[in-house]
Amino acid sequence: MSHSNTELLIDYWQKRIFSGAAPRRAAIDPADFPTLLPQVFILGRFAPGKYAFRLSGGLLRDLHGRDLRGVEFTSLWATDASLSLQTEMERARRTASPLKLRARAVAGDVLADLEITLMPLSNDAGGVDRMLGLYQPISPLARLRGQVVEKLLLVRSDAEDNVGRTHIRLAAVGGQRVG
């Protein structure tokens, strides 16, 4: 079960799908979800499986202790999550479906749980080259006591197709499960 903010943004995104294709970037108006803006971000695709932050809200800046513009998304994660994340992000891009990630933020010896959602967006030519994202805390961030998040651990990856069924995929690298 997802957080209500996650469901709100996914519903907003789904209402802008046309003919099964990812919504156009121009169809997304941040004024429609002002209370979520500190948690919202946009990723731009610069190579297969490679997405960098184009915009990020204040919550992300506060958690990571820096402006994330230009930072590659998977670089925030533990190394063993990169391949699984890249694979899932490309699948979400191809299928025009949301990708929900359960993550554990590590700040020193303290942990906090997040739900990170990615939703593909298309350009005017119809190609998917952006992801609308949401960082949704699912545990109190106060436990971080202002410490900067050093890395994110991938707990679970849930991808949804356009009819809302959830698929859980596993990936392996060198014979070890990574997702």
C-alpha cells in the first residue's frame, strides 16, 4: 500500500495519459499539487538507464545536503542497486508506467524509510525523456537529526502497468540477487 501523497501524484499523472502513452511534460502543472512541491523532482534521461536531476524540491536538497541539479539519480544509491534501478527505470519508460521504490535513507548510523516514485513524461515528439518523481517519507525524518543522507538502500521495487497490477522483478549480478 502506498502513501496517500504517492497515490495523489500517480492519479494526477494517470489522468494525463493519452492513448497509452506517457503524459507530455506540458500536461504537468506544478500549481496543481503545490503541497507536494518540496518532495517533487524531475529527472532527464541522457543515456539508457542514466537519468540526472533537472529540478528537485527543498526536501531533497535538505536530505542530501546539496542541490541535486545535474547529479545522476543512481549515484545516490548503494552500488548494488544501480543495475536493478537502471533496468526498472528503462522498463517504466518503455511501458509508460509508474515505478515505486521503497528505500532506506542512511545518515550515519540512523535510517529513515522513503517511498520514491518515478513516472515517465514524454516530449513533443512523443519520446520519453523525463521522469516526474516524488520523495515521500514513510518514517519520521526527525530521526535523522539533520544529518545528511549518505546513500539510499533499495528495499523493494514495484512497477505498475497501465491497468494497475503490481509486478515485482528481481535482478542478479554475478549470481547474487540485487533487487
